[in-house]
Amino acid sequence: MADYAIGDVHGCHDSLRALMDRIHFRPDCDRLWFVGDLINRGPQSLQSLRLVQSLADNALVTLGNHDMHFLAVALAGHEPRRKDTLAEILEAPDRNRLIDWLLQQNFAVHDPERDILMVHAGVPHFWSAEKAVALSGELEQVIQGKRAPDYFRQMYGNRPERWSEQLQGMDRWRVITNYFTRMRFMAEDGTLDMAAKEGVENTPEGFAPWFSYPRNDQLRIIFGHWASLGGRADTQGIYALDTGCVYRGLLTALDLDTLERIHVPACD
């Protein structure tokens, strides 16, 4: 049995198929960990979503900001954006089944034996793995329950800018969502800068990449989201897997036991 984590697919179905062939994926025993953003911006979002959904228990998925955006469009009536490639899913005959499946996915996945945590964008240094999993579960209950339509209507926004245990309701859920699915730059106290989206060479004053702050544990973290890093976080125990496949870069897999990286180029 082998476990591989895979970077942001973004609807690049053919690249995902090529990567699965490259690692000799065996559906009877291997598992694929997906860091999120399975869909959007790429040419084959529907095929990508169907493929990952078909893997059943052989796929572990954390939700990314583009996956959440799709759910907000589908469930709360938000308008698609100009560069979205979601229409094919929204019009698909199995749309509802795919939506239901997405809603059952996680925001954080922890493997205690390897002490590896997978998230889409990141996890702040003051959350332990146990705390991250607990908050992931809290948010999962919201999107799977009766409050989901209200949540998706109010999901967008940059406030609150910082986590506090005293936060309640939508303020609490929105900041948890932003840490898990949108975070790049953060101040030491947890304040988020949601405007800066480039590489670390353009770090805003008073902020740093979220993974720069020292942790009090040996947790290893796998994430995607930040294509301009080029797969390099330059911090021990932090593994950046978004290598910009949708921008004609690479799609990357990480062997969770050997930590070997395997790449395939973007497909035309």
C-alpha cells in the first residue's frame, strides 16, 4: 500500500490521469490525498471531479477555495466569475450527486502515525493538529447541515482578520474557512493579509508566509493553494504541492513514506 499527496488539480483531468499512471496507482490498495482545488480554471473540471469521486475510500480530499466557490455558486446563488470553468458541472445530470459528495469532504486530514496534516491553504502555528481537526469538523457540520445555505451566502469576506476563541456564528466560521482555504500571509498574532497573492518576495510589511512561524510540535504539513511558491516552502516539515499545473506548470505527487516528488507536465 502506498499513499501519495497530489497538488491542485484545477480541472486538469488529463494531467491527473498521467500522474496516476506515472506513480502506478493501484486502486485496490493505494490512496491519493488531494490538497483541494480539484476544479475550476482548468478545461475538464467535470471529468476531474467525477474521477476523484469514483476513487471512493481510496481518495482523501480537503476542500480548497475553488471547491468552496463552486458550492457557493451551486447552493447559494452566487454569480460565477469570468474565469470560472464550472458551467459543465452545474449543468451535469449528476450535479447533485457530485455536490453531495463534495459536501462530505474535509478541511483538514490528520494521519497520527506519520504526524502529517493535510490542508488546502495552511494552518496557523497556534493550532495543534488536534485543534485543526476539531475546527475542521465544526465547519464540516455547518456545510452538511441546515445552516449551509446561510453559510454559503455569507462565506465571502476578509473579516474577522484574526482567530479568537470568543468568535461565534458566521464570524467564527468565516475566519476558519479563510485559514484553511485562502491563507498565504499572516502576522504572528494570526492576523491575515488576504490582499497579497504573489510569492514570498512580495511579503507585506508586518506579515510573513504562514509557515514561517515556529511551531511547538513536530507536525508535518502538506498544502497547496500557493502556485507562485513553485512547490518550495523552504521550511522543514512543510510540503508545498501546488506547482501550477493549470498555469502550464506541473502536477505533483508526494510519496508520504519516502517524501519523493513525482511530476508530470500540464497537458494541452
